Amino acid sequence: MSAPTHIRPLPPGPSGPRARATTAVGTRLHWWALALPALAFGLLLLLLAGSGEGHAATGEASGLVQVAEQLLRAVG
């Protein structure tokens, strides 16, 4: 058995051209809402495009791995 629900009516809002302008500002899209996903997509596309030049296929260690090995030798 479902419980009865009571819906409260919304209070009357402001009317006129100013009220329409304030609601239109809330629906505008900010510049970063398009720029950040486009930038992320571009960076991921570059990562995928450059994956053919990977060092794993040639057996060479990457620069980060070489630095980590040098640090481990220095510490250990």
C-alpha cells in the first residue's frame, strides 16, 4: 500500500524581462565546459597515436624506468 504524497506548489516567481534574463544565464554553457573535454579527448588521441613508438617492443626501458632504477641503486 503506498502512502499518499502531498506536493507543495511552487511560490510565484518574478515576472518580466529581468526574470527571463536570469533564467537564461543559468542555462549558458561556460567556456571550460567545452574546452576541458575537448582537451582531454585530444590528449588521449595523442597518446593512442603515439603508442606505436612504445619502448616495450624494442626492449629499451623508458626514461622514467631508468630514473627509478638509478634511484633504487643510489638508495639500496
